[in-house]
Amino acid sequence: MRTIGNVLWFLLGGVFLGLSWWLFGVIALITIVGIPWAKACFVFGAFCFRPFGREAISRKELTGQDDIGTGTLGLIGNIIWFIVGGIWLALGHVLSAILMFITIIGIPFGIQHLKLAGIALAPIGKTVVMKEVAAKAREANAEAAVAQLRGGAPSRSEQPEEATTN
């Protein structure tokens, strides 16, 4: 089903928005100072070609650790990106979503365009992984948060069973 969705997506406009991401990436690359934004543009441009079955996730959420893109510099980078290119790519995705929502069959594509519009506003600090990987990362983060709330004590399922003596 993912393959069919990705082929239809590509043919019904995904190719144009993916190329738009890459165009912004080339422009950012030419400026030299825009290299971090260019990298994000190429990653999300490729994601825009085949979005079904994959998901954008914060690298902090994926790895459990901060990096340069998920900290203060990433926030500053996203603010600059929003002003320079993010608003335009997001607008393209929103307009495409509206066109897709007009038809009933296009609703899943419209939803995907809205997700991509959100990513277009702040792509720094995010990466693209398979949906299953994102779900496992979120599950691991939830388990770590629960363990921390319990004071670091292992949960019942993690405690060794006591030997019974008769």
C-alpha cells in the first residue's frame, strides 16, 4: 500500500514540491553559510518524493541526546529558515493540501501535505526514518520517562524474580 501511495503521490504533484525543496537547497548551498539549511532541504526534498511509510522526527527524540540542530543554534537556524524559505515551502504545501482536499480520494495526500507544511516551517533538528523506527524511539523515550518518574527504580517487569524455596 505504501508503494502505491508513494507512486500516486509522486505523479500527483510530489515531484514538484520535492524539486522545490531541492531548489531551495541549491540556493542555500551556493551561499556557503546556508549549508546546514541545504542539507535539511535535500533530506526533506527526498522525503517529499516518497512520504508514505516514513516520518520526520526530532533527532533528540530519536537518539535521546541533544545535538547542534536540536539546541539553541537549531532554534536560531529555524527562525532564520522560517523567514527566508520555510514560509514559501509551507505555503506551497498548504495550497497543494487544499487542492487535494477538494477531492475525496485526495484527502490522504492533503493530510501528508499539511504534515510537510509543518516540517517546512522548522526542519532543522529533524530527520526522516521509517514509521516503525519512530514508534520504537517514542516508546523507548516513554519508558525512560516513566523510569525517571519512579525514581530510577526498575519496573516490576525488569526486577529479577526471587527464587522460591520449598
